[in-house]
Amino acid sequence: MLFSKKAGIKNRNRERYERVRRLMWLKCTSCDKLVYYKDYRDNLYICPRCGRAFIMSPKQRFNLLFDDTNWERLTPPTVSDDPLEFSDRVSYKERLDEARTETGYYDAVTTADGKIGGIPSTVCVLNGDFMMGSMGRAAGDGIIAAMEHAIETRRPLIMVVASGGARMQENILSLMQMARTTAAVNKMHANGIPYIVLLTDPTYGGVTASFAMLGDIHIAESGARIGFAGRRVIEQNIREKLPSNFQTAEYLYEHGMVDMVVERKNLHDTLVKILDVLTKQPREPKKINVATPLMDSHKKMRGLGENDAYDKVLLARHENRPHFLDYINGIVDEWTYLAGDRLYAEDAAMGSGIGYWRGIPSVIIGQEQGRTIETRQKHRFGMANPDGYRKAQRMMRLAEKFNLPLISLFDTAGAFAGREGEERGQSQAVAASMSVGLSIKTPYVAVNVGQGGSGGAIAIGTADRVLMMENAIYSVIAPESCASILWKDNKYKATAAAAMKLTARDMANLNVVDEVIPEPAKGAHTDWQTTMELLSTAVAEHITQLMEIPVAELPSRRADKFMAMTRDVEIYQPEHIGEEH
């Protein structure tokens, strides 16, 4: 909307004044404030007053996402306009003619080729200004054509979505586009084509329920509203008020549906980082340069000195020991955190993402314990819910699709024991994580960097090579719990630790781990720089060795490795007490 007529302007200048005014001022439909158009345009079509991000035209999207304006628009497929001869208050043909006149586009889908970070890529835009971005036959054909083009040219496809859903004027023909576009997505996945979906405001209906929720990576533009049914429909159906943030990009992040929420100005750089890894662009190893956090040198560790085994337990739990995100920040270059299990939640206890490990593009997962009171509560001390393990499974499949090495840094007291976990299938999630890990056709290296607790640890530890830090531990239960159950007294925890054979050296003797990575003389917590250098080098060496093995052979070799474990174990046999057997 524009300024109302201003008194004092001569009639002969009125028409010229109105034209100039239209180019100068707009009224934001979100906050109702007047905005200078140049400020609105320079702010990437986001209201500078309230921050509401509005729909961008395909051309504007191409200019935003590609490196420059040297992109090439592809010719869209054409279809007959009105196969059902539909008419409501206005005929469907008239609505199409009006939309084409207003937008300058044939239909809701426009595709172009260009470069993102120097990588040849295809961007397909579902234009929310063309009949609300609704998907009919022409849009469906345009999406499928873009995907087939990406397969043929081996280009990553970035799908930019803004839509109200399926197009009502084409009824069942529109509904069938959900299945048709899904089939095209399956072809892209089968051909190993990177498929990144950018969800913008608004995205609803049959679009979210098909190709828009099947990407390798989902990016939600900050402020976007995303869902299946609309808010008003749901409130009328369930007869209750929904939360104020319901169906926002941030809400979907919390509920595991998107990998990240990104501001519009940062979209290009975010895509560059992702595409670099997925397309395996070469990169020199990052120089490790980390400082060890200060700690109270006079603070003594309670229980230290009872025996070597329990000393290792205490060292593995040391509050200054580096955790998953510390290793990521110190070792990994171009790190992109990927969130969500695509089913229910984002579990902060299970970290996951992509980046360069010593110059090797990789997928990396692991439990994060947190360091402060707030972060420990956020990460639940590294004890993941089912959502965390299902996110790990998603990362395993992502690594397999792009033949990227999978690196797991496990460090947990165990899977989280709680009501919600049981309700959402904790046992199934842990079992499935082991199963997927054993079956993926890509190099897989797991490292026990601290506490290897029970099923929560082995869930992300069924790797080709399993490594273990010198002062880490690996056990089916905590020694304190073991002592309480078997010795009937917690004071025997050190005795239990020794009997359980839970140290790194014990694991090597039992052939459970392939290598023990040495730590600085006083432990990893005293020298992060040396610890990360030793860990990163060991992992990189094993990945390099595994990359020489045909990927088709890796699952069977991995299975044989674990099948052979625990056979003919002679490390210690207790004396029989009582009658002879």
C-alpha cells in the first residue's frame, strides 16, 4: 500500500508524483509501517522495521544464491492450461492469465543454472507470488525436469520452496504431483545427487508432504512458516489455541524437521560450505591451534589412587577433558552442524554434521556432554534420547549416499533412561543405529574419547576401525552400579572396575578395539593441543587405509570383525567356588 493523497500537489503533476511515490514507499503488511523501498530492497526484501521476510521472485532468488548474475534460466516444460475446464467465480484460464501477466512467469516453477562457491549448481524456485506457489501439472513437470536435469548434468539441486500446497483447480491431477515429484526425488538419491531444500515463507500442504521434506539437508529461512495444515484449520479441528511459535522455522528446528534456521543474508555462504563437503572439494588440513582451559590445579580428584582401573574411570570423567564439540572446533574445518531426526526432535546430546577432518570431507557424529551447568543440562550429559540415535542413523545414510567417511566420537554414560525415551522407542533406536552402522557402504571410524557406556556407546561404535583414547573406559555398566548390584555396596567400585576389565589396554587385549591412542602424560585434560593432534592423525590414517578398500566389501568385513569378537577369550578366569563342574 502507498501514501494517501497529499494536498498541495498540482493536478498536472499528480500522475508523475504517483509513479515516483510507488517506487519510493511501501507499507509492510506485517507491521503496517511505511518503509522506504530502497531500504527494503537493500535489506533483501525483509522489512527493516519488523524483520518479516517476504517472498522473493525467482530472479531475486537466483541473484541471492548464485555467486553472481551470470546464471542461465532453463526453458520450462509446457502443458495444457485447463484440462478439467474448472471455474469458480472466475475461470481457471483467467486466473492463469492474470498470474502470468502480474509475475511475468509461465507458472510457479522457474529453474536456472549457475555457480555457488564456484560449484556448478541448479536452483529451482517455487514462486509464492504465482497463485500462491501452488503445485499443478506445470509446476510438477517443472520440478521433475529440474531434477532430471540435475541427474543428467551431475549438478547439486537447491530447491527453494514457497507454496500454499496443491492447486485446487486441477484437483486429482494436482494431487498426483506429490507422487510424481517424490519418484523424481528417489531417482536423485539413487544417483547420488546432492538435494538441498530451502523452506521459505509460506510452505504448506501437498508440497511439504512430498518433495519439500525429502532433501538430504533442510534449510529453513528465518521467520518462515512451514507445515501441512494451516494454523487456523488445526485450531478449529482440535478446538484449542496453539503456541505463538507454532509452525515457525524455529519450531520445526526444535522438533527435528529441519537441519538449520538461516537468515536470508547468510544463505549463499551456508550453501557454499555444504556443497564444498558434499561434492568433495579439495582443502588443505586445518592447522590445530587450541588452548587447554585453565583448571584448579589444587583441586583433587576424589577416589584417585585406589587402583589403576578406577583411576582411568575418573580420568575419563574429568571435567576438563575435551568433548565432542571441543574436538570439532579444534580439528574440523568448514564445520556445518546438522540437526534433527526428521521425526520428532533435535537432540542436543547427539552432535552431528559435516566438515573437513584433516582435509578429508567427512560426516561426523558423537555425544556432547557439555561443560557448564547450563550446557550439561542442554546436552543431558551426553545421554541421547531415541531422537539422537535416529539422527545418527540419518547421518550414517548421508555418509553412505555421498561416499563420505563417517567418524564417530562416542562419549556417554549410556542412552538416556527416561519415560519419553521408552515411549519413543529407545531400545529400537539403539538397535537400529548398530544395524545401520554395520551395513553402510562407506568407511567408518569410531573413537571412544571418554566414557564408553553400554548400548548408548556401541550404538555409534560398530565401525570398520574402533579406536580408544588411552584414559577412556568401555563397559556395560558403571563400576559404581556394578558394585551396588553384585557387591551390595558402592564402596567396592574400584574393585568392580578392576574386575570388569574396562580400560583401553583391556579392550586391546580383548580385541575389542583396533588401536589405543596415547594421551599426554597426565591425561587429555592437561594438554588439548597434543591430544587433538594425536587423535586427528590416527583417525585420518585409518580413513586413508579404508578408502583403498572397495566400499561394497566394507559391510561384510565389518560384520566379520564383530562376529569374531569375544571368541576364545582367555584374559582371566575366576576360580570356581563350591562344587566341581
